[in-house]
Amino acid sequence: MAGTQTVHQIKTTLTLYRYLWLPFLVALLFRLLYAGLRIPDFWGDSYHNWYISWSILEHDWVYSDYKGRELVWLPFYRYIVAGLMAVFKSNGLMLGHVFNILVGSVTASYTAFFVQTFRGKTMGLIAGLIMAALPWHIAYSAMNLPNIFGGLLVLILVMQAYKSNWALVVLLTAISVLTRYELTFILMMFGVFSLIRRDWKLSGSLLTGALIGLGIWSWWSFHKTGDPLFWLTAKSAGLSWDALFQMQTYGQQRSWYFPIFSMIQSFPLLLFFLIPGSIKKQRKHWKLYTPILLAGAHWVFMLISQFQYFSQADPRYYIISLPLAVVGFSLIWNVEEFNTRWINRALSLFIVLVFVIQMFAFRYVSYTWTKFIQVGEYLEELQPDGNLWIDEPSIIYYADIDPARAFSSDQLAPSNSDYEMGVAHNLQAQNIHYIVAFEASYSKTLWIWPKMKNDEPITWNGFEFSLMYRSEPHQNTEQTKPGELRTWIEEIKGPVSVWKVEQQDQVK
């Protein structure tokens, strides 16, 4: 009898809360299926985050990096992954993947919970399933990046503000400020909304949390550089330099088309806003509008930034506000009239088609990283001696070498040094036996040795460099359109080469 009652209680609970667990399971399934495709992480920060987390453990929990990013990149997420590495005794990238897959799945469930609070369980279930199926959120849930965690963080924070849990609002604000700079902007806009409404408790809680988070970060900046705002000036300078490098090197023209297209890629449901009557005219509480206003403010900010400031347009810039966008859309969507208009159904089919196409497109997006994977695998097979000049952490990862053996341009060719004498001294002092050269805003190798774009040996300041390996794009031997597209993608931004470094008196 007791067993029967227990089974009945479980069934009742599952039925009662299906609007929560069903989005979680669907989201988990989609993310595991994507992970099963074994598409490599196609954003370099994923590997760099892995390196920083490894470095945190290597330096006894002190925030550190071989490229100086510990002064610019916010620390909270990297410490989470470092903690997972310490607990599970692993320094692999997989821990970041597993963490974000779980966080992404929880985000779908929490989205459902948020929406059902205001519009009922059915609408909550729909919102959770939408969140579960967004392609870019799925893809980034399988990478080692803080965007997915940040999206859930701000969603929980808004709900706690609705519930007047001010201590939690303070804590979550401080964590958000130490996780992603975009979250600081979103919470700043939340603070502006609270001031307009004269909600002084919310304003005070957001301000207190922000001061705690920014105070910790500014103290760290002062401790390392003597300037409490170094993180701000360095971040601004880095973004400007990336944009300048992109335009000067590749001649990219600024256009509104690409930022808008990247925004629609990340959240195709935006197209519904173009249909008159799709927005439900609410006369209820301000809480219904806050999520979409916060997401909208972030979209406008990123739209302008991508056009004028960032190096390139990319859907990844919108991922952190996707949970807010889904919640906000679900709270104001006029779902009652959805089935009464053919254009809604037609647009829905189009959006589903976009979802499917994007899921297949990620394989091609990953081809931008093929050359780094090739070089890493070559170095793993080579088993090189000495230390290496490697500016791309993904190469370190795929080469499976001790990360401590890798040095960066920031270490070997600092901006305040004489490239001719300083670099030559550092090559010898740091026992550099190999240089990995490629064209990027964060690598100085081809600026110092432009002849590395060719294959001939180079003699330079008592050193001789000989080419060992150069990445090659996909050979489209079958002359297929997919093969042609892959070749074109892999040729973007040029090849990566490996050079053997020898002092001339040691060259036979």
C-alpha cells in the first residue's frame, strides 16, 4: 500500500510540475545531441577560459593568465570552472561543457517557471520549450563560456527583485558584475527603470551590489597596476584595437545589415514583432514589461556597438540576454490570436526552418577553427622540445602540452620593448624552440616577421627560423558545393605556420 501511494505521489508531482521538468529534459536532450555531434568549440575564448582556470589552480588560486587577461576579463566564471577542475581532478575542457549544458537546461526550466507565474502553466511550458530549442543557446551551452551562466543569473536576479528578496538581489548583482560586463549594463538599465518607478529599495539593492562587485574588481586592478580603473581603460582600448585591426587587415566595411542579421539569428522570434497585433496590450503590472525592456536595451546597445565599435557582428553578443528575451516575449505575446491568422502560422514554420538550418550551420562555423586544431594535433605528434611561442590557447589544448611551456606575445614582445633586441633576448631567455605564427589582433608574430607568410628560411638577429608545418584548407577534390564552402571558410584570415627556432651558432 505504501509503495502504491509513493508511486501515485510521484505521478502526481510529475504531472503537476511537467511545465518545469519537460523544458529541462528537452533542453538537456538537445544539448546532449549537439555535444554528440562533436563540433569543436568555435570561439577562442572558450579555450582561453580553460587556460585561465588551469592557471588559477597552478598559481594557488590567484587569478592569472599568460596574456594579461586577468586584468581585463572578469573572474567569477573562471573560478567556477577552476573549482570544478579541483573537485574532479581534471584540467580538461569537458568540465566547462558539462557545466554549461546543465546551466542551459536549468535556464529553460526557470524560463518556464518565470512565465507561468504571470501567464499560467501552458504559456510557461511554451516559453520553456522555446528557450530549450534556440539554436545559438544550444551551441553555446556546449562551450566553455560565461554567457549561458550569465543569462540564467540575470533572470534569477529579476525574479528575486519581483519577490523583494533584497539580500539576494545585492548578492546576485555583485556576482553579475564580476561575471560579464554586459550584465553590468543590463543591471544599470534595471536601476534606471527602478528610479523612474521610484522603487528606492530596488535601486539601493542594485547600487549596493554593483558597488561591492566593482569595488572588488577595482581593488584587484589597483593591486596589480596601481590604477583602480585600469580594467576599464584596458577593456576599451582592447575593443578599439580589435575593431581597427579587423578593418585594416581584412577591409571589413561597416554595415547595419550584419548586426541586425546576427540579432535575428540569435532570436528569430523577433520577426513576430513586425506583425501588427502580435503584442498583447497589457494594463497590468510593470513586471510584465521589464524583461523585454531590459533585453531590448541590451539589443540596442549591442547593435550600435557592433556597428561602430566591435571588431565584427556576431550572434554571440546577444546570447546573454536570450532568457530575458524569451521571458519578455512570452509575457507580451498575443498568443490568443495566434491560430486565427495565417501569417502567424507561416512565420512559425519559417522560424522552425531557421532553427533547423542553424543547427546544421554550426558545423561550418566550426571550420574557422580547423587550422588551429590542425596545428595543435601536429604539435602533439611532434612532441616538441623546449618552450613554444603560442598566442592561441586552443593550440595549447589540442597539442596536449604542459600549458606552462607556452608563452605569448604579451610576454615575449611587450609593447614597451625594443622588438629587435627585446624579442631576441626573450627567445633565448625563455628557451623558445618553436614559434606558431598567424594573423590576429592578439599575435605579434607576423608583425615582427612578415616573411613568415612565405616558406623560405629566415635569418634574424642571430637566429634561424625554418618552416616545419603550415595549415592547409580543405581540399575540395569532389568539387561539391559544401566542400567549396568549407574551403572558403577555412581560408578566412590566412593559414597558421609552425617555425623551428635555432641560434645560428647551433645550426649545422
